Amino acid sequence: MKSLAELYTAIGFPQHGKTSLYRSLYRHLDHSHDKFVRTRGTPGMVMAVFTLVSFNVVFKIIKDRFDPPKNTTRDAVKRRYDLVYHHDRVGRMVEAWEFENLSFEKDRFDPELLDELLTTAAETVRVIGDQVVIRHVYSERQVYPLNLYLREMSTEKAVAAAIEWGWAIKDLAAANVFPGDLFTKNFGVTRHGNVVFYDYDELVLLEECRFRSIPSSDDPVDEMRSQPWFSIEPGDVFPEQFPTFMAFPSDVSSEVRRRFEETHADLYTVAFWKEVQKSLARGDLPDFYPYPKRLRFRPKAAEPLG
């Protein structure tokens, strides 16, 4: 069941949703005893992420310094989250509520988590007396990280999630959004089995991307170089490299990748992405389905009325 905050946001009242989330969080803290802890999954290079497991929401704080190879800035990250707030999310991007100057009791934090926050986000997180004050934070509903889901679920469920992941990428593209990072760790599975994107620090508008094929070379040595032997400009994207970036966890059945590529191999082609860009330039209005194909109405042949 969706929370009141999600329902307000879904009908176009995000500020009411934010207020409802704030009230629900502090009401929950008054009637619970578990601590804020690190989230499951791969640690972020840009964000420190933690959760209160019993509340089903994650909190994301921008780090003071970003782990290599990230070279973005705090302001750039905030601009991307602001873009998501104002953009049509087509059911594929998690709502991120932005808060400032939140205060929590210090003893509600796992000691290891608090040490991490004070080390990696000292400009944002302070301890004042028995309170932890967070100057700036985003909150998102918690989803099951896709990389963990693919590992921990049955092959049948993993196949369904992988195929849904491909549709999520295509829906985002049709909405003029390119995730930037296509790693499975940046996507999650909702309680209804939908795949959504939640890591926005590399997000760009699709129309700003330049999709290219990797140039061929007559020199076999070029293929062995550790660095590209051809020029790359900002905004260049090479879909032929996506199989590397969209790699499935090594311990996931090969059946999952095979079924994914049966449906979504076109994601690896320049032609697919350029066709989407042409559609955006024409102003086409694509359809987005919030439910799986098997649940759609199927037209039946009309029977004679006489």
C-alpha cells in the first residue's frame, strides 16, 4: 500500500507529500526503537546512503569529496535532482524529497554509520549535544537494489526483472532521460515488480547525448590499448560498450542475460538511440504502461449482434 506522501505526490501535490513524509517520519521515530543503518547494496561514490529499516525510506547525503572516477560537483548533483523533480518521471524514477536542517537523536544512529557520515559528509552532518543535525538530505522510498535482486531471487523472477530493466531504460529514453550510469546497482525493483531508476548524479537529457559507433582501425595494436585510441568529446556515448556497463552480476544465471538480450539487444545499437532522438525532435507522445503486458486488456473479436 502506498504511503500518504506517495499518494499526494502521485496526484500532483509534492509539497503536501513532503509534509506528510516529514510528519510520518518523526511520528514513527517516537514509536520505534531501531537505528539508522547503512543501506544494503554497493556504497555510492557520490552519496552516503542510510535507512531506518522499519520506515522503508532511504536518506541520501552528498559527500564532501567524490570517489574516483566521479568528477562532478555538489551543485551539479543538486541540479540533476532538481531536474528529476520537475521532469516527467513516467513511473521510472523514484521521487526524491529534499530536506534541510533535519535533527535526530544521536542514539538512533548506528555508531559505524555516524562515524562514516562525519568522515565523508562533515560539511553536511554535525553532532550538536545529543542531536545529529543534517544540513541537506534527500529521501526516497526504499526499493530492492536490482543487482541484489538478480542474485537473490529465483531465475524466473530475475529474468522478469532483467526484461523490466530494459523497458525502464527505454521508457526513460522516450521521456528524454539518459541515466548516464547503466549499472544494475543504480536501479531497483519495487514491491510490485517494476524497475525504477534512483541514482541521478550522472543523469543527462537524451537530446544532449551524441551516440556514436566505435571507429574501426587497421592497426591491431589499437584494439589492445588500455585507453581509447580515438577522440572522445563530452556527450559522446558508445552503445556498443553497453554490454560491459550493463553487466549482470557474475553469479547470476546466464539464462537471465540471454533472455534480456532476446528482448533488448537493440539497446546496444546506435540506430535505436538515434531513432528515439528523432522521435523526441518530432514531439511524439509515446505511451507508457505502468503494468506488465500480461495484465493489459486484450481486444476480442466482435461477435455478430443479430
